Amino acid sequence: MGHTYYRRQLAIFILAASVLFTGCTTINDYDNSRDPFERYNRFMYNINDTVDNALIKPLATGYKAVLPTPVNRGITNVFNNLVDLTSVLNNLLQFKFDQAVSGLGRVLVNSTVGVLGVADIASKYDLPRYREDFGQTLGYWGINAGPYIVLPLLGASDARDAFGLVVDWYVDPIRQIDPERTRWSITGLRGIDRRSDLLAASRIMEEAALDKYEFYRDAYLQKRQSDVYDGDPPFEDME
């Protein structure tokens, strides 16, 4: 589940940081019915934040400091190439055939000329990336997001996306790797690599947000709403 989770966190941190730079303290008027489990969610958020500060963030900081930038970028590209593969499946499930073709082209080019995805050659050949996950696919077919929920270690989610994470994990190419020890080692590397990409944005939010839980929740819900509608949600869903 690591690639989906940390990719979302990067987008959310960027969104949150951009709003903070404008001097805003909230994204929009918030419907409290979307967070009926706020007491639990705040508790789990604090646990996740403690684990992140004590373990994950220090590892990510060391990882970023030790690895040369080209090596770091190459590792990130390999994991992005795997995400592109699962995105092809979700684009097909949403009948977005042009996007699926573009994604498949990206995987083929980057897996061959790009040496298993180390180099992102496809981006130079007019093959854009269209990221889709199963949570977005469910939203595309009209499944309601349901209540906001903070998952242990995995962080921000909602009922629809939590189910989507399970499906994404089952189709994740890394899940097919044997032996199990190697599979989990690569999964851990992917998580640390993604977390290292969030260091600058998370630092901005930590310094500026008055209520990190509330701000992060609102940013997550708005970001996922935008994802489902490919950046153009209907007006009534933005209220």
C-alpha cells in the first residue's frame, strides 16, 4: 500500500503548503458529518505522528542525506513505474482508454529504454502520467466516499479509499515478489523513499498550521474529491 499512501501524502502536503503561503487557515467550510469519528481519528493521528517523528522521518532524513540525488531519483522512478502499471488497470476500469494507452506506453518505454524505470524516458516522448487508484475508480462509478478515517500508520483515508487500498495492495506488482523477506524489504524502501520526498512540505505545514489534524483532514478530502473528478468536481460537491 506504500506507493498509494505516500503519493497522496505528497499531493496533500503540497496543497496544504500552497494554502498556507496564501495566509489561509482553512480550505473551505467543512461538513462535520464527514468526520463522525473525530475523537478516534485525532487519537490515531497523534499516534501516527509520534511514530513518524520518532522513526520514519529520521530514517527518511538519513536516506535523503546519504543517497546522491541521481540515485534517489532513479529509485523513485522505479517505484513510479510500478504505480503507472496499476494506474493502467484503473484507467481501463474507468473506460479512460486514451489514458490507459498512454500509461501502458510509459511502462513499456521506461521498463525497456529506461532500464526497468530507473530513467523516466517516457515523459520526454509525450506520454503523460495519469495516476488512478481503486479508490478513484470506485468514486468514478458513484460510490460515496463515506466518513473520514485515519488508518494506523497509513494515515488519512475515508471508507471508500480504505477499501481501495486493499485492492491496490492485492494488484501491487511488489506483492508478487518472493521470498517474503525481500518483498517487505522493498516495500519498506518504497515507504522511506516516498517519505523523503515529503520532508520539505511537511516541515512547512508543521510550522504554519494552527491545527495540523484539521488542516490535513480538509486538505485530504479536497484532494481526493479533485482526484475522482480529474480536477473538475461539480459545484455541489465543493460545498
